[in-house]
Amino acid sequence: MKTAVYPGSFDPITNGHLDIIIRAANIFDRLVVAVLNNSSKTPLFTVEERVELIRDSIPKVPGCEIEVTSFDGLLADFAQSIGATTVIKGLRAVSDFEYEFQMALANRKINHRLDTAFLMTSERYMYLSSSLVRDLGRYGGDISDFVPLKIQKRVIDKLRK
């Protein structure tokens, strides 16, 4: 069974993230969507809320077991602990590549069995980020095209508190 991990903060999950999840699930037998518990950031949603929002957003993809969990510490160590041999990273622009390339090399140095697969975002999501959703939603903007329909109300409610 080929296992991949798709790590991120997902604060909140966007349709761009969902696009990458579905496309990766069509490549691997098992995909673990891993929410990073990063103590240096102050997220809008707790780790538990982000895990729940993702679980409520992802569809079933035939032929792939999709799991959602959280982790802290090194991604390379987490990947090894779940039997993942590939890290999935979505790229929106060339500027994303430089940072992600460095991270891929570092992860490979720590865990020599770990590869990184870069998936280019769909063109309709090239500009989309969680921070854009947060900023737009805080000021009353329409985020309906940016986050999964099933979680829109929860995201809006949280942003407007």
C-alpha cells in the first residue's frame, strides 16, 4: 500500500487544499491529511477544529483510504511513524517552489526514504490561501467560492466573532 502525507496548517481548509487532496487520493492507496500543531503561530481554529473541518469537507475517493490527523514535531519523523513514503505539497507559484524544495531536501536528509511530490494547483485556485479567506471573511467578504460548502457557515461564524 502506497501511503502519502499531505501536511499543512489548513486554517481553514480551502477549495485549493481540497483539490490537492482529491488529486493526491487518485494517485495513492492511502492519504494522511496531517494538520500541523505549530506552537509559533496563533491559528484562528484549534487543531481539533481544523481536523473536524477537514473530515467534514473531504469526499470519499474510490481506491484511496483518506485519514485526517494532527501532528507536531518533524514531518519526516511523523511520515515514518505512519509508513508514508511521499509528502504531497501543492504549489501555487514559482515562489512557493523555492521554500518547498528546501523543505523537501531537509526531509529527505532526515528520512532518506521520504520523497516529495509537488502538485501544481488548478489555475482557478492559484491565488487562494487560508490567509486570504481569513482576511476576506473578517471584513464581511463572500468566501463561498473559496471554502467547501459543508463548512462555510462554521468558517464565517468563527471569522466574525
